[in-house]
Amino acid sequence: MKRITYGAGSYVTSGDIADAVMEYSVALMRRREMELIDLPFVASDGVARQVRFPVGWLSDVAAVDDVVGHEFPLDEAIIERLRATVLALQRGSTRVRSEFELDSWSDFDLDALEG
């Protein structure tokens, strides 16, 4: 299990999902892109829930090991989609839109915001 932190919140999820999210975030950072992702997590009451937050460029996401008394159902489909998107980004594909995202921040002109 790992705890992913973003902004004011932290979310416990599987180590494999957390690792895939971090790999995706780094790949997006390198391209100066940001995406919204939906992350499954275990709430403090042990119930599986979902949270949406941005990863990639200008996002502040971290993952740390965590020990929790709840089992987390591993969602291989999420991990596969994240890793496939990372590979596409690393191979230089232009604008890759992953299946799990509903919205995208990558369409913003970040260069215009910096200037």
C-alpha cells in the first residue's frame, strides 16, 4: 500500500497504482503537460472511493509507503492504461489522451500563462 498526497489531501491506494501514477506524472512533466486522473483509494472507513486530481506539469504529487489494515483491490486495467500512456509519451507521441481521463488540462497554453 502507498499513500499519494496532492494538495491538502492524501489517499491510500495499491503500491502498483501509486507507482504507475508517479511514472505518468513524471512523463507528463517532461512534456510540460497536465492531465486529470481518477484514482481509486481506500477511505479511512475502509470503503473504496475515487478521487480526481491533476498530475504532471506544475502538480505537486508524492507517494510514500503506508501500512493500512484494509485490503486494496488491485485494478490491473488502471495500471495498464497508465503505463501504456507513459510509453506513448516517452516514444514522443503527440498529444496522447488516455482512456480514463474525462477532462484535460493539457489543452491550456502553459507558455502563455508563464509569459
